[in-house]
Amino acid sequence: MIGPTELIIILIIIIVVFGASKLPQLGDALGRSIRNFKSAMNEGQKPEGGETPENKKNPPTDKSGEA
């Protein structure tokens, strides 16, 4: 687990590399990226055409024994 000292060191390195003026822009871009990723994940989980994901994986089979 990362402790508070390590987090402070990482934050200082980020400030040195990107500069303090770029941090709000980086945070905004990161937030938009996470939001887009979550919405894409939610879109992939929605069933299409009223079918559930279980129905797509396991199509109905005829259990009467006839071929």
C-alpha cells in the first residue's frame, strides 16, 4: 500500500514534470477520460433488442429429443 510520504513525492514529481499551470488541464482531461470510459462500459452492458445477455450466450434448444 502506498503511504502518504510516497504520495507527496509522486505529487512533487508530477508538479515538476508538468508544471503547476498544467495540473488543472490534466485533471480535467483525466476526469473526461474516466467519464467516457464508464459510459462506454455501461453501453456495452445494455441488452439490444430486448434480449438479455444470457439469451445471446445460450440460445434456446429443443429438449424434445428430436434431431
